[in-house]
Amino acid sequence: MSTASPLHWLQIVAYSAPTVGVGYMYLLIGLYIMKFSTDVLLISPAIMGTIFGISRVWDAISDPLVGYVSDRTQSSLGRRRSWLLWSIVPVAGMFIMVFSPPAGLQGTALVIWMAIGVIGFYSAMTLFMVPHLSLGPELTNDYHERSRLYGFRHAAYTVGSIIALISMQLLIDAEQVSSEKVRETAFELSTLAGLITAALITFAVIKLRERHDLKVRVGQTPFGAFKDVWSNPHARLVLVVTFIENIGSAVIALLTLYICQYVVGKPSLAPLIILAYMVPSSLSVPLWIPLSKRFGKIRLWMFSMMLTGLSFGGMFALPFMESVSDRTWLIFILAFFAGLSAGCGGTIAPSVQSDIIDFDEFKTGERKEGSYFAAFNFVQKSAIGVMILVTGWVLEFSGFVPNEVQTFGVQLAMVTLYGLSPLICYTLGTWLFSRFSLDAVEHQRIRSLIDARNEGA
């Protein structure tokens, strides 16, 4: 069965809609939960860094399991939509839990609550994210239509992230009142977000349709499936590049509020600085889709990686600048260009990953979207888990003190993680990815052979 024709707009909307809620949740967790924990709940950054590190390592284990099982799931809803349905309650419930620790909890009990909440949230998101990403390449085989599908998905995700900025500003404003006000506001916002995200996932389950010819196309054990992933030369290269990228970028979301408050000296501008990143990330998607057709997805993704590295690398200069005004202008300008590159990467990266899955089908005759996207998530979350753990301990041992003016040494430690590390890692990733060879011509050749084989079967 060929699915190379353009997707109907309703399918694109239904596929993209849940990521508005998911983008909201991920950004609010990524940007604010560390600050919420250290400044409001008074949990040490080392402990929270350890919790986040454990959660990402656990995700790296659970993602492959969910990916493999979803590939083999047989349900009247299909092998992906059934998982989306099952994810609704845990995604909403765990997000609310993270922002709603009882006021009476202190010490070890509070740490346990946050550990269960954080680890539970990321586990619940695995139930949604891996099957949802896996559904994308099943909706269309077309080389460039996939960029369109994932581009709108990225735009929807970014819209949710922008809405999260409003919530974050409300929480920052509440900090000026009292810790109790922050807790109250966090509970109200998380409950509303949980209900809306549940409704958007339900909409996707109802409106999306899956291909019946892909229901039972995986016959291996989990180890056999992931052996195929690693044996795929295109996948192996992208897995290595993904790991290196995320070693560099893992702490960007985590440290943005810290950079704005303790390095730039303008905590009130944090939402606007993040908005300067989010708006071009979302609005530039229609630009990258035609450019990918003209210059190719490989070149465009390389451009995205290099621009990301340079944009964040420039932020290493922040603590060396005397004027708050100069620091503010620099971070705004660099955030804009980092946002442009994020729009490109969010559109192109999953599209390239989908093409790699077609190469596996050409070699094995099986469709293992779940296993492949689980593998990509595995290396991403492993890198993030390591770096979040490192970040917590770096802050602890550099002498970080919450809600106080930081020493130059602490600021330097922050911008090393926030700026210098992304520059080094994205430069290395760009150089490695230059070896990638699955371009439009090669993909068309592979798809033609697959379609001919399937028609003759």
C-alpha cells in the first residue's frame, strides 16, 4: 500500500493537536520544575539533578520496551492509537502530581513525592511520545510530505511551549507574593493543562486512521529488533549524532531561568527571552519545508546543527560583559537565531529518521517504527539523564546559593554548560552527519523497490 499522496489537512491537524498540550507540559517541567523545587520547595539542586538523571535513565529503558511492544500491538484501534488512548490518564495525572506536593510534606517525604512525580511523568510521556512519533512515518511514505507533517507537529508543540511561558510568568509573579501562592497557582495551571491535553489526545485517537497492512509486520524478539536498528548504517550514524547533540543541549531548558536571573541579571525578562526563541521556531516552519526540497534535508539539518551551536556558544560571553543592557541584547539576538535553527531541526530531524525506517523495511521486510523511535529516544534521554545529573552536581559544588547574587565562578560554570558545551557538541555532530547518504534520490530508489516487492507479494 502506497501513501505517497499529500495528507488531508484534518489528518495533519489531528496528528499535531496533542503536541500543543505535550509541548506545554514539557516546557513547564523543563524550565520551571528545577527552580520550583530549589526555590519554593527548598530541595537541593543536587538531589533534583539526581532525580532527573534517574528519570531519564529509566526512560532510556522504558522507551525501547514501549516501542517494541507497540510495534506488536494488535487492537481494533490500531497499534499506535491504542497506546495514545492508554496514555491519557497517566500523562494528565502525573503532570498534576509534580506541581502539587502537599504543603505538609517535608524532608525525605517531599523528595520521594517529587521523585515519583518526575519519574512517573516522563514514564507516562513515553506511553504517548514513542507511539505518536512512530505513527508519523506510517501516515505517509513521501520523502518531503513527512517534513510537512513533522513541521506542523513541531509548530503545534512550539505553540504549546509559548502558552507555557504565560504560565511560567504567572508562577514567577506568584513568587513575589509567597511560596503558598506559587503552590496554589501551580496546582491550578497543571490541572487545567492536564484536562486540555487529555481532550487533545482523545481528538487524535478519534480522527486519525492507521494502515491495516502494517498491523503484524514485526516477528523478532526485542533484542533482534534493536540489533536491526544498530545494524542499519544510517540509523547508527544518526544515533551517534543524536547522543552528541543532546550531551550539548540537555541543560539548555533546565538552566535558562538561572541564566536570566543569575548571569544576565534580568529574571523578569526570562519569558520574553524564551519567546524570542519560540516564535521564530514556530513561524519559520513554512520556510524550512520548501528549503528542504531545494537544498535537501541533509544539508538543511547540518545547517540547523551548526547554527544552534554558534547561537548558544555565543552566550558563553555573557558573564564577561559589564553592562546588563549589553547582556540583555546579546541573549535576545542569540535566542532568535537559536529559535530559527530549532524550527529547522524540529521539522527535518524526525523526517530523516522516518526515511531511515524505510531503509530497514527494504532490508528486513518489517516495519519497526516503534523500535526505531524508541532507539532515537533512548540515546537522547540517556544523554539528557547524564547531563542533568552533572548539572545538579556542578551547581552544588560551584557554590550556587538560591536567590542570592552568584560569584563569577558559579556564573562561569553555568555558561560553560549552557554555551560552550553546545558549541563543541553541535560542531562535532555537524561534521559526523556530513557522512549521511540517504538523500531523496536514494530514498526514492528504495521506496520503489519496496512498493514493487509488496505488490508482488
